[in-house]
Amino acid sequence: MIVIVFKYLTPKWVRGITLFPFIVLSEKIDKQDVVLLNHERIHLRQQLEMMVVPFFIVYIIEFLFGYIKFRNWQKAYKNISFEREAYTNEKDLYYLKQRSFWRFLKYY
């Protein structure tokens, strides 16, 4: 895991983004946020399992379907299966040790 702080790569409303093998944070202080880092580590695992390009294709498709369904970008984002898995388990710092392969499928 390579953590980079570069606020110009992330939109203002985003604290972190994962682009395998990097976690890009918008603020240096976020390097100490274990919950945020765990959330992004979950995305690293998802991207590793699916391969990076297919991950982002599915991510965008899920977002677009969610946006059509809810007409709200925040609700569409929160309903992406990858985000649902990450938000549900971000506080469990041992989650990745026991997580099964392609676990995000549970969140469809």
C-alpha cells in the first residue's frame, strides 16, 4: 500500500481515493485516520480481485444505474456495492484478514 497526499488529485468533497496500488489522500492529517485508511484498503482488495479497469467499469455502471434510479448522486454513490462493503466494514480493522474472495457480491 502506497499512501500519497495530493489534494489536487481529489475533488474537494473527497478525503481519499484508491487507484491501485495507491491511496491518494487530500490532507496529510488523514494518514493518521485508521478508519479512512481501512476503507481505502478494502477498495485496494476489491481492485486487486477484479483487476483495476474492470473494477472501475463496474463502479461507474453501478453509479449510473443508481443515479438513474435515485436521481441523487450521493445516494447513487452510497449504493455502489463496493462502497457499501467498504462503509459497512471500515471500522473493523481485522475485516480484511477474514474477508472472503469477491465479498462485495454480498452487497448487490
